[in-house]
Amino acid sequence: MSKDKVEAVERALAVLNAFHADKPAMTLGEIASATGLYKSTILRLAGSLERLGYLIREERGAFRLGPALWRLGSIYRAGFNLGAAIRPELRSLVEATGETASFYIREGQSRVCLFRHNSPQSARHHLDEGTELPLNAGASAHVLLAFSNGAKGPKAKAVQQRGYYISLGERDPQVAAVAVPVFDLAGEFRGALAISGLIGRFKEKARQAALAELSASAHRLRTMLPARE
């Protein structure tokens, strides 16, 4: 990452980043509190942001985001490649854990391995992209079931509250897996991110370490994946 920075640009972006779904309109004082910037600084930045369409000032003085951001967001979504965001995460997960990393989506009553990065180890859980598997067993299957629309029942609720699922030999007696849900910027569920390995090697300590890596990866993806059109 470059160390070069322009203070005025970073301050302007800090003002824009202060807005969120729960706070679509903010007063000058609220922006100052959220950013730590002086009100006079914010007003100078806001003047430029308003002229370029990045901010709108309402009649009562509150600010909200402007249409220029919608235009840029539309361009971003139009050019977005899901694999471009997920593949680097899978690669990092394999490097961190030594096991196979996969991203699954639900298709009806099946799960599909949309993207995967296999472990470099000779003895491993090998998966091919496009592999279709049942939804009745496996860590990613339980996550897909729990976070799909209309999920009900105590098991789904337990997975939702826990935020992950660990399976031990459910589908294949030789395989253990850990999976977490992946959401986009709008909070919509997009799929299950999983790490799987041979059960004799992928033991409790390794599974907990993998869970931490998966959670961090899912958090990063949530900041990158655009909302669906």
C-alpha cells in the first residue's frame, strides 16, 4: 500500500465515510463527532463535495450523500466480478491454514462449489469448481440452509446465532470442515466460505484457527461485495 497521501482528500473521504445505513442524514455536529474534524474544516470540504455532487445540504442544514456516489456505485457494480474478490481470499486462507478453501452457493436443494483453492498438500480434501453436493450434510450446507431466505427451525436458529458451523465426517467420514456466511454491503447473504481438511490432521486447534481466518475473510468481503441490482 502506498504511503503517499493527500490530507485534504483523506479528510473529504472521512466525511463521506461518516454516513451509514442507520444515519443517512447527519448534522454538522454529528459529522464532526464521527470524524474528529473541526466544523470549519468540514464546512470547507462540504462546499467542494456539494459542488461536485457528493453531498447535498438539506433546507434545515443536515447533510446527506449526493447522486455522484450513486453513479460511481452503479459503475462499480456493473464492472464487479465476484470471483475477483473471492479468489484472493481463498488463496490467503489456504496459505494461512494449509487446507482447502471453498466458496459455496445454494442452487435449489443442492450446494455448488462456485470457487475453490485446493490445499498444496498431497493428502488433502480435493474439490473441483462446479461440483454439486447435497444440502443435508457438511459445514457449508448447514450455513447455506441457515442463512437462506425463509430458514426456520432450532438448528437453523442455532447456526445463525453462532455464526458458523463445524462438521466432522458428516458427508465424508474422512473430512472435517468449518464454514461461515458471507454477506454483501447491503447485508444480503451471498454464500458460504469454508475450509476443509482430512479429519485426522484438521483437529480442534487447527479448526479454531481456521474459524478465525474465515471470520476475518468474511468481514473483508462484506466491505467489498456490492449489493445486488
